Amino acid sequence: MARKVDETQTTFEQTYPTIAEWVQSHGWIEIGRNDGSNDSTVRALDTGGLVWESDEDYASLDELLRALEHGLTARLNENE
């Protein structure tokens, strides 16, 4: 079954503006579990290393991304 993009949906940048800013200007995001050496599902990094990592479990990917959005917002506010 072919999937279609709903052009009326909000953009990622509108929903998660700080994550979008992070990957465009500050660092990168890793999503997914690795070889078992880390329990987090998402990590935010910059050239200095790990900046934020998720807790072990979230009910949904959206909940996980909201946690990342809040974590990165707090981090950027600290450095202003």
C-alpha cells in the first residue's frame, strides 16, 4: 500500500522548533537503540560530545521527541 504525504499537516519545524534548530546549527541527533551499551533511545550531541539523552522508556515516539524538545530548549537557554 502506497503512503501519501498530507501537505496540510504541520511541519516538523513547527512542532519541534528547538530540535530543528539543533540539527541545523548546533549538532546532531541519534535515534534508536544501539548494541545494548546504552538504554536511551535518543541522544543529542555536538562536537563536544553528549548533550542530552532520553530516559529508557517512553509511551510513544511523540512523547520521546517532546522530551528531547524540552531538554534541548533547557540546554540552549542555559548557554544564552
